[in-house]
Amino acid sequence: MTSPLNRRRFLTISAAALALPAAARGATAPVEWRGTALGAGASMKLVGLEGAKAHGVFRAVESELARLESIFSLYREESALSRLNREGRLDAPPPELLEVLTLAGAVHASTGGAFDPTVQPLWMAYAESVGNPDDAALDDARGRIGWSDLRLAPEAVRFERPGMALTLNGIAQGYITDRIAALLRARDLGDVLIDMGEIAGLGQRPGGGPWKAGVATPDGQIVQRVTLSDRALATSAPLGTVLDGAGTVGHILDPLNGVPASAHKLVSVTADSAALADALSTAFCMMDGPAIDRTLRIHRSAWLEHIA
């Protein structure tokens, strides 16, 4: 079983101060930090800030990551998401949770149900059986999936049926990427590259021009390069994480038929938000070309960058 929010990735953040000319940024020694965030190795590099201010940014980023994980983590017993799954209802939900669930609902609708965070019971059935659930377990899990049985309101989030549960691993990582980018922008760091599995490139790279990012297979092979200017890139690969010993049962499961996604091996999407790119790249692993095209006509900021 993998850790939450795709923790096998190494989180990296590079940012430069808005007030510092691009040419000067290259001549200014960066201030670096290394540690952990979201349970993964992490590094941050800031240019154009003196030590004390840079370390203040580092602390703010660490604090925000911890706060957001306390909302979205499936592995923290007292996170907002864990409490909802355990109790079937969450009163006074954090606004961030409502924001993510609202976007998830829009993507659920635009993908014909391929994106459905209520798939968590199915994921657990596969994970607990090491990728080989029996028919009874599958039928039980599929009976507890259904976005239409989730109720959202500022007062409470609740399930209409017992035994339901959510996973937000297909969207929360992108959302957290967006929030960290906004935090850095608010601190006058305008040229930003964030890699948390999903990649956001704001402003320009050192030396000018858009940021460059690679689309990589699970084994690290770069198959395409894209440029990012105030855009985010998300890549999903069903076999990037596997649930069985043979490495054949991927972690992206189709809520419509209860089996692992098999339509595509690798999908990359760019969009104006990492959360949207994250959700769409996940859903497209289960969708054919015409269905993907229909979805992209709805989310006009999103572009399909690579599919295999």
C-alpha cells in the first residue's frame, strides 16, 4: 500500500522574488532548505531573499503543508477526510475540503462518472486482497460507490449510505500544489516552480522564458517535454503504483466497472490549476478518445499533452 498523496515523490520548490530583476536573480546566491513535507523528502530553493526572510517562507510553507494534510490525508486518523470516512458525516467542514469536493463534482459530471472519489471502498478491497478481491468483496465495494449519495453543504458533508468513503488522492495533491503556489505569490515570489508529483510553473525560469517540465513514465523515462507559463502539469499512470506482487494491478480503479484502469498507460494534462489537471489526468486513464475530447471542450483551460 502506498503512502498518501503519492509520497514516493520528492517535493521541490524553486522561487524568485518579484522585485529582483531576472538577470540579478541568476547572480544572487539561493537560500536552500531540505527536510520533509507530506511525508516525503523535500527541498526548497529561494532566490532574492535574505536568510531571515527566506527562512520565514520555509516555515510558512511547512505550516501550510501540515495544515492541508490535516484536511486531506487518509493516513492521519484525525484528518477531516478520515473523520468523514469513519463517521459518515463531518460537521462544519473546512472550506478547502468543500472547494476540492465542488471541483471533484464538476469533473465527475464532465467525465461521465469516470472521476469519482467515492471509489475508496473499491480501492480498499483491492489493497486488502493484494490486488485480487473475490466477487463478493467486489460486489460489496461497488455497492458503496456513488457520487450522487454524497451531500455537500457549508454546515456538513455526509454520506447517504453506510460504508461509503472518499479518497482525494486524485485531486488533493494538485490542490495543495495550487495553494503553495498562491502562498509564494502572496509573499512576492512570482517566478515559481513547484514539483509535488504535479508540477506548477508560474512566471519565468531563471534566464527568462517559460519553465520546462518533462512527462515521465513510471520508470523515469522522459517521453515528452512541455513548457509551463502560469500553468500546471499532471501525469497519471495506472501502473505507477501497483497493488499486487506481480505489478499488474494498478492503483487507478474504474468506479463504473470496478476494475483497474486499462484504457491508457500514461496520461498528461496541463491546465490553469494543478487540481484540475490532476483530476483530469486521473479520469482520462479510463476514457476513450471521444469522451476525452468532450471533457476538454467543457474544461477549456485544460490541454491533453500526452497519452499512451
